[in-house]
Amino acid sequence: MDNCKSCGKEKAALKLKTVRGQIDGILKMIEEDRYCVDISTQILSAMALLKKANIDVLGSHIRTCVKNAILEDEAQGEEKIQEIIEIIDKYIR
């Protein structure tokens, strides 16, 4: 049950590959001593894409693993709900 096979991992992987390219570009900008504001803008862009990748994973997790846990076992469902609440808490801090 803990291994959800369709947790948006494919969509997240594409976003993460894009972020990897962005980070390589940011490192190159730093090495080339580019303008700090331009570097910061690229860092913010990478951070936003990381958040979107995480939402892909969590959204699919809720639709699959959490839903199935709730339907199969109330205690297990509560456990999965608590996991999501803890993740949301980290987001809003």
C-alpha cells in the first residue's frame, strides 16, 4: 500500500528534469558572475517548478493511496490523512 505506482511521478519527473537543467544554468550564471537579480529570478523559477512537481505527487497520492486506505481500513485511512496534514503544515510554514 505504501508504494503508489501512479503518484504523478511521471509528471513530476519531467518537471524535475527541467529543474535540473535550470540549476545547471544557474550554476553557470554564477560561474560567469552574472547579475545577481537575474540569478535570483532563475532560482525562484526553479523553486516554483519544484513546488509544482510536489503538488503532482501529492495530488495523485491523495487520489490513489489515501483514497484506497480510507476505503480499506479506517485506521489506515486516518494515518494517511495525518501524513497529508503534516505535509500541508510544512508548506504553509
